[in-house]
Amino acid sequence: MVNATDTVLAQRESDGNPVRVAMVGAGVTARMIALQLATPIPGMRLVAIANRTVEKATQAFSNAGVPEAEVVLDLGRLEENIDKGRASVVEDPNLVCEAGNIDVIVEVTGTVEFGAHVASAAIRHRKHLVLVNAELDSTVGPILKFHAERAGVVLTNTDGDEPGVAMTLLRYLRSVGLKPVAAGNLKGMIDRYRTPETQREFATKYNQDAAKVTSFADGTKLSMETCILANATGFKVGQRGMYGPKCAHVREMAKLLPLDQLLTDGLVDYALGAEPHTGAFVIVHEEHPRKQKELAYYKLGDGPCYVFYTPYHLPHIQIASTIARAALFGDPTVTPLGAPICEVITIAKRNLQVGDVLDGVGGFMAYGVIENAPVSTKQNLLPMGVSEGCRLLRNIPKDEPITYADIELPQGRLCDQLRAQQYHHFRGETRLEEE
């Protein structure tokens, strides 16, 4: 299917019927995606960008060589521009979700509450939805997938981000008869106590958001990405936070994870400090002596576990494959199997006091850690993705998990409604609905 994508896209280009894509968000990653999609890719067109600050969306098009993008205020004008091949910028993301001549929505805001509204609108209007939003996907991805299936559309995370890179490799390995037993990321460093203040200089140097960079450094984003991968593979974590062994090269991971856990449930995990320092890996298990001999001949080691890896992840480039697979074949790159396998829970980054209001992902107050979903549910642990804006009802010591019983939720949030649906649909629980 993946190998057919270029041929089908070429035919769509020849027919004058490209896949029409709208993007929600105009931050650093979104601007990179706009630059790539506006090349343009044969058989695909970026027709609109929605952003709360329209100037940023206009600039994203301008940076991509499309200086004539029009700021549009109504649905009719948007659809007219799309039909005539003119780029549009809108403030209201509902317009791109409602437009009848848009095929795919790419959500790139990195937000949970706002992103939940965009995702719900896209699904409601039967648009394929590509999430470049690990925060949202790891928090409510399973219930969004349920709604997408009912609407007859694809919900998927993206190739180019580590979950999609790993899943694309894993699916290929399965297709040639190998047995994946683990998958995950390569991570350079983790310091759970980094804050937007410690990361400000780095963020400024690379024109990044300080909170976003903090979520990379404190391990929250890693946990969210591996959670997405767990939910798509059925693999679990061997312990809270994963093992994350240090190693010189990712191939050493074949010997560094517990074999019994690999063979029982499969694991998501990460290699710390390992070459090639980027990309994603998949571990397969092979017990056949003759096959082990052949794999040793091809320099993959002596088994019984073997590491395959992709030595790059390029979200702005590889996303085109995910968009095409969704629109042309109804094929999600990486999407939840069903009920959550893992969750990302909230841990105090410092001693917290009664009345403190949590500042969310990449903040000063908490970091996120991956945990198996049954444990998270049993202990009533607060998902990191909904932590922002929660007011503490008791003191929380540094490095202690925060539970739902410890906080007061903000009122009226869609993300909490989706969490309640997720608990009820997959586990038959009503505790969030009763609050």
C-alpha cells in the first residue's frame, strides 16, 4: 500500500484532483509542514491554514512561497477559493472542518482542550484527521478513534514523529513474517526537573516555545509518544516510566530489556544516549536456530532478539505519507487499537501546595510519566494531558503522583468530557461522569 502511494498521487495530479489538506496551527512545526506541502507535493495541496492569530497563518503560507493567501471569514468564500486553487487563511478552525471540498485536517496545535474541539469538529464533519499532537492523542486518542470509526474516517498520528516512524517499521517487519516484541524511541537525555526558565535560552536559540522544549527535556513528550505507540501496538511498559537503558548504540537494546516481558506482553521503551541519536527502533524475536544463523550472517547479532531501526524522523516531510495513506487508502499510520493500553500520569516536579493551579505540559509544576492503564485507573491517577488548570486540594510532595482525588477540575472542558466517555466506553466506569 505504501509503495503504491506515489503512483496514486501521481494519477490524482494528472487528473487535476489532488488531496486537499487544511492545517490547524501555525507554530514552528506547522510552518515546516506548510513549507513542505506547498512545494507542492504531486497529488496533494495545502489549501488552507486555520490559526487563532491569522497573521501567523499568513506568514506560514508566505514562508512557503505562497504570498497571496487570502484571509477568509465565511465558508462560501473558503470553498470558492479551494475550487479555484487559491490558498486561504481562517481564524475559526470550524470553517476548514465544515468545508465540503477539504479531505484531510492536520491538527498541529500541541494543545489538549483546543485540539479536542478541533478533532471533534473534524470527525463530526467526516474529515480524515492527522494528529501532530501527542498531547491530545495520548490523552483521548482511543475515544477519538472510536468516534472516527463511527463517522467512517481515519484518525491517525503521523509518520515522521517517533510513534509513526516506529509503527511504519513495525508493520513492515510483521509483513515479512517477523515477530515484533518491542518498539520505541531514541532519547538523548532526560532531566525531570527542567522548566521553561532552564530551557529559555535553548528555546530562543532555535525559535522554539519554551514550554514545548521543556516537555522534551523532562520526559513528558517521550512518555506521550510511547503511550501512543503502546495504544497502537498493545505493548505495555515494564515499569512506571519505562527502563530507558543507557547504551552506545540502539542495537544494544536487544540485550537490555527483560526477555520474559518482551515475550509476554511486548514493551514500549527507549534507548538513552544511543547512536544514531534520532529515529525509532523495533525489536523482533526469532527462536528458530537456522533463522538465527542467517540473521547473524547479515550482522544482526546472535539473537534471540534483533533490533531494526530507522535513523531519522522528519515530521514535516514524512507527514505527506500519512496524509496520502489516510485519504487514498483509509489507512492510519498509527492509531489506537481500542481501549487505552497505557496512560501518561502527572507527577509533581517540586513540592506543591494546596491551592496551586497546575500549569500543564512543559511547565514548572509537574512532569508526565507513562504507566500501564490498569494501574493508572486503579490508582485514580490524573492524566498529564488534562492537568493544566487543575487546582490542588492537598499538598503534593515532589515526585509523588497526583490523583483525581487531589484536584478540582476546571468546569466545562471538552477534554474532561472525552475522558469520561473513554472511561465509560472502554471500562464501563462512570466516576468522572458523576463529578
